[in-house]
Amino acid sequence: MKVYSWVKDLDSLLKAADLVVCNSGLTLINKCIAFGKKMVLIPIPLHGEQNANALRAEEVGVARVINPIEFNAHILKT
């Protein structure tokens, strides 16, 4: 697993990724869908738009949503 805060060539990283764990901004979700990447989405707390994005991605079967309050390093193992 590698953690990135900001990258210049996001498309190259997404192409190489098996799974993307990220916040649920619409641009990144759409890029992951375009590249056929499964996602684990952790919406930013109290951001209704991110929560709605994440829930919709989960609803259509391209992501799993983790409540940010419940998130910890061990939860990714399940």
C-alpha cells in the first residue's frame, strides 16, 4: 500500500492500482470508474456531497463505503 497526498500524474497511478482508497470527490470517483478500478471510499465528515457521491458509487457496485468515524487501519483487512 502506498499513500499519496497529491500527485501530478494521477492517471498513471490509477492505471497501476488494483484498488483505490480515497475520499469521495466526484472527479476521482469518475476517473476510477473510467479506468475500471474498484474503490473504498471514506467521505469527509460533514460533507453531504461526498457522502452522497460515496453512497451512489456503492449503490451501483463500484465502491465500498466506510464511515470515517469508524475508519482505522485494521478495517481495510476485512
